[in-house]
Amino acid sequence: MDGPHPKLQEMLEEEERLGIPPTDALSVPAARRQHIENATPEAGPTVERRWDLTVPGPVTDDPIDVRVYRPGNDGPYPTLVWIHGGGFVLGSVETADHHARSLAVAADCVVVSVGYHLAPERSFPDQPKECFAALEWAADYADTFGGDPDRLAVGGDSAGGNLAAVTALQARDFDGPDLSHQLLVYPVTTDANLPSRAENAEGYGLTTDAMAWFDDKYITDPVDTASPYAYPLKARDLSGLPPATVITAGFDPLLDDGRRYADRLDDDGVPAEYREYEDMIHGFFGMIEEPDLEAAHDAIEWSGERLRESF
């Protein structure tokens, strides 16, 4: 395929014309402001109820922000713990609002969106610990919001996909809640220089320079790069994990991260369904209104189907 979808090509050309600076050229506060400006939290369907809460955190007693969504009045609903992307440095429950509402409706489930603390103020391993704590909280209290803790899944996009995969690993390794499924949308799974990182290094939104900028703020001790709770592709054994749905984009530096993780899951006996959207770029999953991509709607609907089947 010669290039991304024409709508995406037009969007990328417009960003270049406007001179929007790359993330790695900015300070952390400026990058966060730009991320908020580019977010579309108002997109997506409406849900019947939404709660903003804080839950106990495992690190220095700082509470974790969560936003809980219930699609309707019936119930109990199965429950998805959703973890937002943003390179571990950007993002919040607010910028992920459209993802959470879309998945609550598509999967007909309660969604618990996790607002973990960000790097560099907090670096690895704080974020994995917080996401695991949020999962345990959801298992204990989902029924308070109409959820069913016996039908529980985890998911996320990009850095959130990494944290979702890592949360599933922690649930297996530390006697955590039983999970029905893991939904991984273009997840970060390794720090290795995979072929897609060179092939899609620049020109398609997320760049490998930006990824290095994120990694530098998230992983402060080089020893930690060997940990499977930093990069789940480094786990020696993936058996015993919940079934997975893995979504990737053809023009994304992280294409091979998702593809190889799906292959490893399959090799270790974990049912994994993989789908690559060949003419998409990183971030397409959230582009349901602007530029209103058919692939984004399809990916959300397929994610909902996979979650409903697992529940």
C-alpha cells in the first residue's frame, strides 16, 4: 500500500502546513497542552450514567482518578477496565472519554477508565502498580455501579495497551482478579528496534523520535527495560493469560509490537484474534468524528463484539 487513507493523508498534510510541532520538540507541559487541544472527548455516543471518583492508590497513598460509565439502566453489566494512551506522559480520563463511551455502548458494559499518574512526575513501575490497583478496585466495587465483577476485562490503546497487557500479566502472576479478555489497541510491547519502527519512523503522526522521548521519561533506570511489566513481549511465558483482541495500524511504528505480541500469545496457547487496518495510522481508533474514519467505527464495533463474546 502506497500510503495512508486519503482522509488521513489530508489530515497529515494539513498538520504539516500549520507547522504543528512534534511532541519530542516540546516541553512536557506544552506537549500536554497540545494533546488536550487535539483531543475530541465530545465525540461518541451518550451513556446513561457517568461517575468521577478517586480510588486508593498503591504508591505514596496518592489516589487514582477513575471515571465509571454505565450504558443503560439494565444490569448487571460486564465490566471493562480501560487504560488510556499518551506515551505514559500525556492523557487523562477526560481525553479518553470518547473511547470509554464508545466501548461502553459497543460492548454493552460498564467501563472503568483509569487516570493513572503520568511520567516524568511518576515513572515505571508506578503506572503498572496503579492500573493493577484499579483493576482490583473494579473487581471489588463494580457491582456498586451496575457492573458484574465476575465478567471482567481489561483494555487500552498505545501506552494504555501496554499497561492493559501488563495488568493482565500482573493479574496472572499475583493472584489478581480473573479476566475474561484483554483488548490491546496498537500496544507498546517492547523497546526493540522492530522493522515497522524504521519503516514508519516519521510522516504518519507518531514518530520513533517521539517514542524515544516518551520512553526517556517513563523508564528512568535502564535495568527496568528487561522487565516484562515494562515491556510484556519480554515475558518468558504468556500462557494462562486471558484471550486477546489485538488491533494494529499499517502505517504505525508500533505495527510490529502488536503483531508480534499476538503471535506470542498464540504460540503460548492463548486465543488471540488479530486485525491490522492496513491504511490507518496510530491513533485512528479514536477518529470517529474527525476525520470520521470508517475503519475507526469498524474497529470499535469489532472490539465490542469480541468483548461481548468473551463476557
